[in-house]
Amino acid sequence: MCFSLIDIPLCRKDGWFLWIKNLSDRKPRTHSIKYFDTGSSGVTNFPEFVNNSLRQQHQERRTKQDWMKKITDEDPQYWERSTQISLSNQQFYKVDIETLKQRFNQTGGVHIFQRMSGCDWDDETGEVKGYQHFGFDGEDFLILDLETESWIAPKREAVLTKQTFMAQQKNYFTQICPEFLKKHVNNGRSSLMRTEIPSVSLLQKSPSSPVSCHATGFYPDRAIMFWSKDGEELHDNVDHGEILPNHDGSFQMSVDLDVSSFPAEHWDKYRCVFQLSGVKEDQVIRLDSAVIRTNRVAALALLLAGIGFLVYRKRNANKSTPSPASSSELTERLNQPSE
């Protein structure tokens, strides 16, 4: 399927999967699939076109999920077809940027043209929602509004483009994209719908530092963690960190508590609570100096390890070094003339 982008035809990327994610906190869940394209001009040491994880200099695709192999097994030409479409889009984006430069009365310099598109699917109600945003040089250029079946053009330079888009886009975002999303969800259900419980621990850099409650290894990323006092959630003297990805596909997060704001004898009133979507039982850890992992503990362990190594090396040295008598005999033997 192709449509016009700034009076230039742009082909839809059949099957070009980047990100599929569960959105809601209930089961069944809402799922989404998103695609990202970036075209650039005048950027040193950066590809002119990036299609998801594709760098055009290498023109290679990497499957990061085992369940994606099911897609390629069913459609052996999946990657080849997607690559050819991406290579075509690379040329379209190159022309698009030049067209936009003319519309904005610009010539040289650095320019970035981006597209984010995708759809959501509620596997309980069957409701689907499509979206597509275009941006130029860091600002919104054109936004699709499927509810009103119209394009929103924040810039007057985008008015010419929006007039050609609507009819061709509606079918893709309400029919084709959701069907493709459902296929991915079904193939990857065991991975996408899994639940992994994290390990939760208390960390502190120094006695005067905040105590950090850290959870790592959880999945999915719909989680809440907070500090409570006497069963009530705390908001003062608390610093919430973001949910961050781990290298293995799981997630981590932390929330800090300023313990200098209350006396140590009140510590037993405080709890760190971790809640994971789909799991009924909370993970709760009491604020206790005995379970806090500190830099002092790590430094002491390192010091003890260093002392142990020195003792070990000294013992080995004593075993291998000759006694004074043996050394004298060796020296005398070496000084004897050869026969």
C-alpha cells in the first residue's frame, strides 16, 4: 500500500515491526505496535534514513525476540520485502526533506524529518485505534485524527500535504495495522503476557544518604513502588525514579526515602511497597538498618578480599622461595667453572 507524502508516494512498511507492548493494567489487555522512521540531511556521521533498527549502511535486520521467528517461518520473504520497501522509503524521505526545505524557505543546514505511526488493539472489546505523527526539525508537522477523519496541520506549510492523505490512511490504521498487531500478539503471547517477580532490596551510599528501595527483574513494566508509614503512602521526602529496562528484557525501578527527616527509632514504622500489575500480593520490605546494603559493606568486603589475597600470595611466596642455605648452594653451584 502506498500513499502520498508531500506529493511524493510513500509505501507502507508491510510487517516492519519495532515495538509491541501491553498498555492496560487489566487482563485481557490493550496492545500496541509502533513504527518509527527518521530521515536526515546535513548530519555528519549519521545515516540519511533510519527505519526502526535498520541502519542503511549495513542494511541488516536483527530479530530480538524468539517468537518473531514464527513470523519469518510463515513468511520467508518477510525481511527481504521489508528491506526493499525501506530502501524505497529512503529515497522518498530524501526527496521529502528537499521539498520541505523549499516550503520553509531553507537551503542548507541540518534537517530531520520523522514519522511515528501505529495502532492499539483492545483484545477484550475489539476496539482499535490508529495514529500517525509527522515531525520536521523537532516540531509537529502533521497529525492524523481518525476520530474526525482529518489531518491536523500545526504548520501552514503542511496544509498542501494533508489534503491528499485521509482516505488512503483510514483503511490501513483501522484494518491492516490491527490485524498485523493481533498476529504478533498471538505469536508472542507467552513472552508478552508473562509475569516476572523482582528482587527488592534496600541500598544506601552513606549513613547520611537517602535509603533507596530498588526492585529489579520484573515484567511487565506496569509497576508501582512507594514508601509508606503506618500503612499510609508517603509523598514528602520521597523521590521516585523512572522504570528502566534491563539487558534481559525485564525492568528495574527505585524510590528514595530521606531518612534524615526522622529519628532512627521511628524506622520500624516505614515500609517499601512494590506492586506489579496482575499480581495480587504486594512485596513489602521493612526499613531496617540490618538489611540495608551500603557502600561501607561493599568496601569492607573488598578490603577483606584484598587482605586475603595478600596472605595467600605471601604463603605461596614462602613455599616457593629457597631457604638461605639452598640459596647459597645454588649461588656456589652457578659460580663453579664448567668442566
